[in-house]
Amino acid sequence: MTTTWSRRRGHQPTAMSVIALALVLALTGCVGALDAEELEAELQSRRADIPSSRALDGAAELASELGTPEVRVARITFDLPLVTYWVPVAEDATQVESWRWDGTELTGPGSVPAEAAADLGGRTFTTDDVPALDRTDQLGEEAVVAAALDGGSVSGILVADRGDGVRIVVAVRAGADRRQVVFTRDGDLVGVEDP
């Protein structure tokens, strides 16, 4: 597999989704056919599709790319279609680099700001340490129910050790309303937080 460097630092997949959808609508002559609510609903439905294998497949690709049987990561972020892994640099664990998996291609490494890397406190984990990673689709459904937001849908997932063990934090959004639903690494509900 060839690794390519993604030069789009600060790239926001959701912003790209909006641009891509707007471009498709413009090219097909459908501009104006969707109002703002319909456009947001379409984007939310696309973000709600969280394949359970996505994080595990990407971690396997990353391990292969790095030539190691498993990869220790500082965090995993789902912002579909991308899954981003923050990986401590082998030569200097105070530095972290990011790798992105879109389901077919692994890109990286990219840089992570030093202050963000410092906030991680050196805490790392492997995908084997998080048994619930193989059922993120189910956790997404449970999070939408637990968040109790009318019309809510999953907008992203963060897996990280926030100082109290590895947690899976599912972001649920309905318009301007947002909730974070926190699960243990085994998938047990911890609680619902306002971001």
C-alpha cells in the first residue's frame, strides 16, 4: 500500500460533505430543491452510518504500514467517512502524529499540535483494549436514544483515555442542540454530558 500525505491540515470532513453535496446538487440542477432543514437531514443521515469494522480495519492497515503487530494510539476519532488515529511517535513519545483511514486508503502521517499532544498525558491504548469498538453502530443507536434529542443523530465518535480509563464518547446532534453520550470501553453507558 502506498501512503500519501494529506496536505489538507485542519480539513473538516463535514465541511467537505456540505461542499460536495452542494456541488452535486448544482451539477444536477437541483439547487433550491432542498431547503436548509432537508440539507441538514441528508448530511445527518450520511454521518449516522458508522460501520463497526471501520476503526478496526483502519488500525490493521496502520499496523501494517508501520510494520508492527498492533498500534498503540492516543485517540481515535470518527468523523465519517474518516477515522483518525493519533499515534505517539516511536522516537519521541511526547510527539503525536495523525493518520486517517477513509475505508479504502490510509493517509499520513500528519502533525498534531504540541499542546493537544501534551493534553493526552502519554495515555495510550490498542483496539484490543476497547472491546466495544466492534459495535460502534449499536453504540450510536443507543447514544441517540440516551441523548433524548428530538431528531438527534450521531455526528462523531471519540475514543480516548480522558484520565478515568478509555471511554467511547458519541456526539449526538439535533440542529443546534448537542449531547455527548459516554460509554466504557466495554460499551456500558456511563452518562450523558452537555459539551
